[in-house]
Amino acid sequence: MAHHVRTDYGDSDPLFPSKAAMFWYAVLLAGLIAAPYMIESYYLSQLVFIMIYAIVGVALNILSGQAGQVSIGHAAFLAIGAYFTAVAQKHGVPLVLYLPLAGVFTGIAGYLVGLPALRLHGIYLAIATLAFAFIVEEIIARWESVTNGNEGLMLPPPSLFGLKLGTEGFYYLCLLVTVLVILAAINIIRSSTGRSFMAIRDSETAARSMGIDTARYKTTAFALSAGITGIAGALYAHKMSFISPEMFSLSVSIDFVMIIIIGGLVSLRGAVFGAIFMIMADPLLIILKDKVPLWSDALTHALYLPDSVTAAIQAGVLRVVNAPGLKSLIFGIIIIVFIIHEPMGLDGRWLRVKAYFKQFPLARQRAARPPRMFLKSERR
Amino acid sequence: MTFFDVKNLTVKFGGLTAVDNVSFGINEGEVFTIIGPNGAGKTTLFNLISRLYTPSAGQIIFRGEDVTRLSAQQIAGRGIARTFQNIELFESASTLQNLLVGRHRHSTTRAWQDILRTRKVRDEEVAHRRAAEEVMDVLRLQRYRDTTIGALPYGVRKVIEVARALCVGPTLLLLDEPSSGLNVEETNAMAEWILEINRRLRITVLMVEHDMSLVSRVSNRVLALNYGKMMALGTAAEVQGHPDVIAAYLGA
């Protein structure tokens, strides 16, 4: 096993934990840069969605994972960023300007939502953000002069410095933004601001006694998280090239929360894993929907079951795979399984697999487990 | 000018007067201890001083400044740091991270600078790190540097909390029952550290403590409280021999 010997205080929290990690991230980046020439356009499009979701995941990681503030209204921030983009583009604002401005504008909205959050905790905060999401959805639907109401807005393809961005161009734009957002998030987390978020999450009383202005940092967390989501919203609007209020409903907010629960709340890597899962689960389920009846058909034939039984089983299988709401049910089960068996999400799983190979052949199942936590009240 | 003064401090929770007209002064460089039976209002008094509670009446004067109306975070900014009776560490973070949070009042960078990780941010990080290492040196915590608090035993956490308070760079350190939950050896070590903090780092200490052997070992003066009222004030021996204190503890 490799141990890193640190020789000066400056590298106590490096961007990359090791040279090897830096190498593999470089390989990943090279792969992503080469992707448009290597994979089908469908998968390239999925990759763009993954990046947009990953950006939202990073935003929620900062707010919920780092600062411990719940939000089930992040679709509203995505909507604000998306509509800001649509309107700005219509008025001839260039992309280099409206993309960051979408972040700033949504960040201000996030700051305002953060103000009531100063008095609310846990479930009450969740309800408040939910209410905010409904209000934003309603405003977008009613404010027809700007948003064109329920009919939605069309967006022309984005152009950078007068050049129209094609599929590949837009892919690279998303890649650039994703990398920058992740770098910004890493810098935040390893700084005084990030530590203050962590302090507020773990013990607000102690945070105040250490001189942390909890009100300021909570609103900062909201503003940052909303701003990042706003930028994702700008990309999302261009990706869809059409936006309407129902695209930013409650279920989208829930999807976002699922990203960080499934990916793992504590790490940024988790946000990316969660995004991959959420985006790739859909096509996977669609494939399964087609395949499962074929498999069951083959199975019943292989068992030489009577025709009546085969027909009954086949009818049952078709009813199940075509049942409305099946996807929600599966996702619900996945969430429950993750919360019970892997509270650290896909990222926790990843760390264990990594630990296994690092310690091979000495790895033992218990060794990779997180250390036992003592309850606060265990010894007094 | 006295270093730290509490004047006629009173707090009422509904009909209960938890701290009743308490006045005392602490000299610079002293170890001042508050004792009293359970429910005497010791921790409440602490929470009033660190401004987690708001007094109903009275004043708190720190180095000539009235700090009665400041917020908890401003109190830390004035150089008053505290620990908690039941430990309020950031449990999911490492020891080092906890100590670095203690350095918060010395950090001057804003969020946008942190995002860009400017030269100033990097320089400050190194300074914070150095300060945290120095505190770890004093309290022999290096071996727990990267361990998550949640995985550490209670006795170690207690010391880490003191270390975090020291990282604030206080001139007045408030220790709420530093020996509660510690075994005999850990309590002895704690007594040594309190003396070291007081003598070597020249930090004035105000503490709440039950363990009378620890109290008499480290305290210059002792204040006994009961039902929020002052019973006795003097050296450890004087207070222990005071008839009201004996009566309060033995229930006579």
C-alpha cells in the first residue's frame, strides 16, 4: 500500500491525492475529449445529460452534503437558469456573457431562498424549498409576456463568438463547464468557507462558538448551490432547445436529490456517480422492458410448460413491464436499499472496491468498513 | 481595569431564575473555577458568557468592552473560546479539520477567493495549518491528525475539543467540565494541560468542574454556585471549608 509522506503544510490538501490519481484523471479527460469521435451520437447526447446532472449533483453536494441544508426545490433553480438563458439569448446577449450571468442571477435567487432557511431546519426547510419550487413553476406558467406560459420557449442553437455550436461544440462547452464547476467545488470544500459549511452541518452551536457567522455561511451555501444549478439550467435549456414549465416539476427536484443519495452525500465523486446512474438507468430500463418478456418467453418454452400456462405467464410479465409508475417503484426500492445498505452511496462502494485491490490479497471485508461511530451520549 | 467582569448577571427561563444576580471578576493569568451541585446554573452561566443565551439583566465586561449584547460569533472574535460539557466536535471530520475550523476567526478570505484559490488563500491555509500543528504539538495529538472524530474514544475527543478552542487563539478560555467522563489518568493529564495552557501559553482560564482534586490543583480562585446564586468565593480550600458549600453538597 502506498502512503503519502507530506513534507510541507502547503500540500496538506492537494487537488489530486497522488500522482497516480492525477494520471487517471488525465486519462479520463482525454477519453472525454476524444468521445465525440468514438461513440454514437445517442451516447454523446447521454453524456451531455450526465454532465448537466453532475453539475446539479455538485451543487446539491455543496448545499446538502457539505452544509447540511436540505433542498427539494432545485428544479426551480434549474428553471430560473434555463429561462434566464432563453430570454437573454432572445435579446441578443452573447453566450460568454449570459452563461455566467445565468449563474449569478440564479445565485441571487438562491440567496433570497436562503434567508428563510436561517430559521428553518430539516423537514421544515425541505417543505419551504418545495413551496419555492411550486411558486417558481407557477410564476413561469403565468408570466406569459416573458416566458410564453405553458406553451414554452424555443431556443435557437447556441453560438460562441458568432460560430454556431454544433453537437460536438456544445459537448465540449458542457465538458469545460463541468470541469470548471468541479474544480470550483473542490476549492470551496478545502477552504475556510468549506470548513465552515462542514461545521454548520455537524454542530451549529460549536460553529458559532468558533466565530462562524452561521447566517452568512448558510446563505452563501444556498447562493453557491443555486448559482451552479443555474449554470446547469443554461446548458439544459440549450440541450433541450425547448423549455416549458412542466419540465421543471417536483419529480425533477426529486431526481436531483436521488443523484446525491445514490451517488453518496459526502463526496463530489458521488455526485458524478449519481448523475451517471440517474441518466443511464432510463435507457437501461427501456432495454429491460423489451428484453424481459423475451427472456420469460424463452424460459417458459425451455421448461416445456403447457401453452395455457405460458400464455398466462407472458400476459403477467407484459402487464408488469408495461405497468405505469414501474420506474418510480424501481427507483424507490433502489433508494431504500441504498439508504439501508450503502448510506455512503456508490462512492462508498467505489472506495471499498479500491481498498480491496490496494490491500490484495490481504483485504478483509471488515477492514474497508467505516470505523464504528460512538454515539454522543455513550460515555458521560 | 479588570480583565473579565461579570456584573449582576441574571437570566430567567419562565418562572425559573437559573442565574441570579451573579457578580465576579477574573484577573489576567488566573485559573478561575465555578463549582456547584447539579442544576446550580454553572453551564447556564457559561452559555451566557459565550452568548449562546441572552441575559435578562446584568453586564459582561471583557477587557473594558461591554460584550453583553454581542453575538456568539463576535464573542469568539474577541478571543473568548470555549469547550462543551458533552463535546460538540464536528464528528464526520478529521482532527485536523476540526482544529482548522477553530482558526476561522483568523481567516480573511471571501468565498470567491476560496473558489479561485488565490495566492492569499494558499498562504493563509499554510498559516492555519502551522498554527493547528503547534497546538497538536502541545497537546500530543499528532497521531490523531487524520482520524475522523467519530472513530476516536471519548477521552481523546475531550482533549481535541480543548485543542480546537486553543486554535481560536483565545486570551480567555472557557472549559465546561474538562474532566467529565475521563478516567483517573486522563484527568491527571487534563490537569497538567490546563496548567500548561495557563502558564506556558499565558491564557486565562475560566472553568466549570466537579472533580475537587482537579479544582484544588489548578485553580487560583473558586466560586461556588447553588440555585443560581453565589454561595462562596475564594481559594479552593476556603470555598471547600465554607459551611454553605458543605451544606449544599451534603444536603444538610
